Amino acid sequence: MLSSPDSSPALQVLQQVFGYTAFRGPQAAIVEHVVTGGDALVLMPTGGGKSLCYQVPAIVRHRQGLGVAVVVSPLIALMHDQVGALEEAGVHAAYLNSTLSSEQAQQVERELRSGRLVLLYVAPERLLTPRMLAMLDSLHERQLLSLFAIDEAHCVSQWGHDFREEYLGLSALHERYPGVPRVALTATADDHTRRDIVERLQLEEAAAFVSSFDRPNIRYTIVEKDNPRAQLLRLIRDEHEGEAGVVYCQSRRKVEETAAWLEQQGVRALPYHAGLDADTRRRHQDRFLREDDLVMVATIAFGMGIDKPDVRFVAHLDLPKNIEAYYQETGRAGRDGEAADAWMAYGLADVVNQRRMIDESDAEEEFKRLQRAKLDALLALAEAHDCRRVRLLAYFGEASRPCDNCDNCLNPPRTWDATEAARKALSCIYRFGQHGGGFGPTRFGAGHLLDVLRGKRTDKVAQYGHEKLSTFGIGADLSEAQWRGVLRQLVALGHVQAEGEFNTLALTPSARAVLKGEVPIILREPREPTARVRGSRTARGERGERVPAAAATLDAEGQERFAKLKAWRAEVAREHGLPAYVIFHDATLAQMAAECPDSLQALGHISGVGAKKLEAYGREILRVLGG
């Protein structure tokens, strides 16, 4: 993308190096602030362009003779791909991490000491080693340290969803390297976490840039669990056949079993969790980044910093810990701005398990109290009758209107007054404690409670004499799904708690007000298991084949050109050992296919074609388009 000679230095870099005509949203203000030496706290959603907020200032300041920018990142995969993308764009960048041989690391260190590097990516634990600090001290003395970018800055907060202790040492940067600007960036932080970032990184004087957290291209759907594997398979087959996605599970075992089951159903899937050896994790992650139609089944060990733009869905088979984690994980879908799904199956066991993990942790009570409050906010989102997006954004302090792109907006749920049913359930639990059937006070789990309420004469009911309770059969008019919804809500609201190894139910002090009818309980009616919000949004070509959304509007000849460009890009990516999107994004190929430029000058006006890529690939692209 050619630039005007009277453009600002930052805009010239954006146009010449990255091939974009203009900054998006607050990017221009952030870049200008950092270029002039200011500290910044940047909160911007995944896919919002955070990396440009430090990459452009790093290039500008390097051209001004101010040396090397150091990017702190905990993610080896992100380092590799971002360095690859920068080198493709003609920017001298490198990383220092455990994947390098001794000789390779020494070469990077030589480039660092010389000041020739524009950006260096490094993990926080390596940054704080005496060897690394000595090199940075030398650069600082020679005024060749241009800025520090602290990516995934929420990791510094013990209140956040992804606390990493090694981030705490980054507070030393402010004192050790005065005058070197610092920019801390994250996609996810509530008010408490933001305050923690500012305090722990000593960013009290930094300018704060908070973008909208809205990702309008993502459709949020939360369903009641009813054979969740089958529900997941319906989602994939009906709406995302042959597309990339991420499925999150809580345990390593569930990850392995779910990935194997999807493979048996004909869905290409790989597992990823911390229990796999490093080589297997790397291979699986590399395949996911480079192949179009893989589903990664993973624990939260996977995903932060994954740049793959065409993830079309993120599914949760288990409830995350809080809204920050949910937002961070769902944000890995649709980074290219095209339509994507965030889908979650949620049930009573999820609520019980998350509450137990908080209660049984060794954390201090203040920390547990905050985690319970965060879980309550997520449960309110899951049980909501109104717009999911409005509630999600409100959590981050952002007002919005109903989105018309979540399950509740597209298919408004019916509700029913479950106050009387809740009183019956609480009364039955109370009577369990009074009447143990000759065994003394005994507590029981959800299954037995539902049997008693619905009047089912099981062996266990007979064993404890619970057919004699006044609550036996008083809920026969409601379905099991309705009763599970009642009980899930009572646990979610904290009126009932599950205790011990067998999840037996007990009343909490707040149950008294519900029993007295002082607290209304309004619930969603359970949806039919097969109900769908609407049909697939997968783009199809004239022959019915799946095509990237960016190319969906192309005519038949345009589709053919796009297919040729994709094949050429795949070959180049393999040669360079990089994911295809690092060479060019789908949107850039689609614009090439639509406009079919016939000269290097015309090709240079395509968004995403910088000067280095035009020089490296221009003639080849023209050959492909003309062939």
C-alpha cells in the first residue's frame, strides 16, 4: 500500500510496511502516544489490532535511532508467528526462547547488542535473568532501548483468570530503565484486574486506552446440557462442517476422550493439554495453525495468543471459571471479522464443580470471595433471559443495546415463574435432613431429590422411606428438565450448595427467604434439544463447496482466481515454515481476486500488501492472476 510523503511517520510505516491505508479505532492515538515516549495501558478485544499498537512505534523509534523494542510474551507459538510475519514484512525481528539452539541464541544476542534488531520477543522469566538484564543495561546506556511492550498484561494480576507469577518481576522495568516507554496490552480485564495491572507494573502515570469489548461478528449461544457430545456434533455438522474450531474441556481425560470421539464421527480433531509432552503439543498446535479444517479439543492450556484468524467456532463443554476466561476463550473465534460462533453447553454439575474448586482451594478468603462473585456473574450470563451481549459488555463496564446476534435475541426464550417449584425443592431438601429413614439425618444428591419430587418409587426411595414424606410426588407436574433447571438456578444463586464427594445437597441461610416466598425465581423454559437458532452461515461457492467468508461475494471467475491464489499461498507458506495467513490474509487474496490487478502499481494498492511483500511476491501474484 503506497503512502503519501506528507503522512506522519507512523502512518507511513502502517502503509509501507503493513499495507493498510489507515489505523482502526484508537490505534492512531495509542501509536502516537507511544512513539513520543509515553507509557500506555491498552485494553482492546482479540482481533482488534493490539500488536500494531507496539509494532508500529517500535519501527518508527528504530528509524529515529532509538534502538530495539522488547516484547514480553509468555507464548512461544505467538513469538514464532509474529516474528515470521514481521520478517515477511521486511522488519528485522527475533525471539529468544527454549526452541533455539545455543548457536541460534548467540546469533540473536549479537543482533540485539548491535542495535540492529527492531523487535525482540522474550518470555518474562528469560527477560529477568542476569544475562538478559546485563544486555538490556548495555543497550540502555547507549540509548538503544526503544520501548517495552508487555503483552497479555492481565497475567500480572493475581485476581485475573490467568495469573503468572513471573510477570510480577516486570515492575522492575520502570525503575531500572527510566525514560523507556512501556505499553501494557490485554484483551480481557475487569475493573479489579485493571487496577492490579496499573499498580503492579507501576503504570499510574500511563495513559489508558480502553476500546469497545464488543465482537459483533461472534454469535453467543448457551444451551442446557442434554448429551453435550451429540449437541456439539450437531453444531459442527450443521454449521461448521470442514471449518476450524476449538473445543474447551475442563479435564485432560475429557479432552482425550472428546477428541477421539470426534475422530470416530468423522471430524478431524486433535487433543491439547499440559499433560502431553512438549513435542506433541507443538506438533498439534502447528497443524492447527496451518490446516483449515482441524478442531482442537483442549484445556485452557491452549489458546492464549493464538493468531489463527479463521477459527469459525469456539465451544465449551464445561463452564469456565469466570466471564474474563469465557471472553478470552471465545475471542479466539472470528479474528478475521467474519461470522463466528461462541457456543457453550451448561448444566448443574458445572455449577457444583466450579463452586467446589473455589471452596476447596488453599487461597485466602478474600480471594475466594472475589472468585465466587466472578462465578456468580458468569452464572447470571448463562441463566439470562435477555441479550447475552448486553450482559457480557456490562460486566466490563460498557453499555450496549440488544445485539440481534445471540441465542436469546434470535430466539427469545419463554420463561415461567418457578418460585413455588423452588419452595417445593427446598422443602424436600430440608425434610431429607429431618428424616433419614431410620439412619438419622442424611443428605442426598440431585437425582434422588428429583425422584422424590416426581414421585418415582425407586429402591433408594423405599430404603429410606421417602415415599412417606409430604414432599413425595408434589412435583409430578413438572418434567425432569424443568426440575433440573430449578435446582441449577438454586445452586447458581447460592440458596443450595452441594457438599462432599457425592455432591449431596444442603440449604444455605439465604434459602429461608425463598422458602417464605420473598424471593421470586423466574426461569427459562428448557429448549428442545434439537432446536437451532438459525441455519448455517458457512459461505458456499456456486458448486456448493465451502469458501472463506471473505470470498463469498466473488463470481465464478473470481472464485477460481481466489482458489489459485490460495494454492500459491499454501506453497509459499510451506517453503517458509509459516501459517498461510502470515503470508496474506484471506481478505487480501479475496480483494486481489476481485480486482485482478494487472500491474505492480495496482497490486500495491491492495490492502495488506506492503512494500516488502510487493517486491517479494508481486510478479508471482500477477502471474497467478493472469494464468
